[in-house]
Amino acid sequence: MKPQGQDRSSAFLVCRECGEKLHLLSRHLKLRHGLTLDDYRRKHSIAHGLQTRSRAYETLRQTAAIPRRA
């Protein structure tokens, strides 16, 4: 079983501090909780390899980066 909020197949991640559903975890942690990603990973025993962006967000960014042909 994958840790809550870290399932890369979902459209969002869940913050383990407050339970909020997010696309980008790092900015939320800094602004809302005053934590760095390293602090958050240490506090919740999360491996460094786990992503902090949702699959939906990455797909959106990739789509926006592809030049459109007229």
C-alpha cells in the first residue's frame, strides 16, 4: 500500500500536515506550514525519490511546453 497522498496515479497529492489536496506540495509546505521539503520528508519518513507534484500537474505543464503548430 502506498503512503497517503503519495500515489502518483491520482490527480492530486494530500498534505500530511493538514490533509489539503494539492497539485504542488513544496509551495504549500513553505507558505502554509513553514516547512522545507527536506523537513517534511524527515518528519513523515518519506523517501527522497517520491515526487512532490501530481501527475495531472506534470501533464498540464508538458502540454503547455509543447509548441503548437498552426
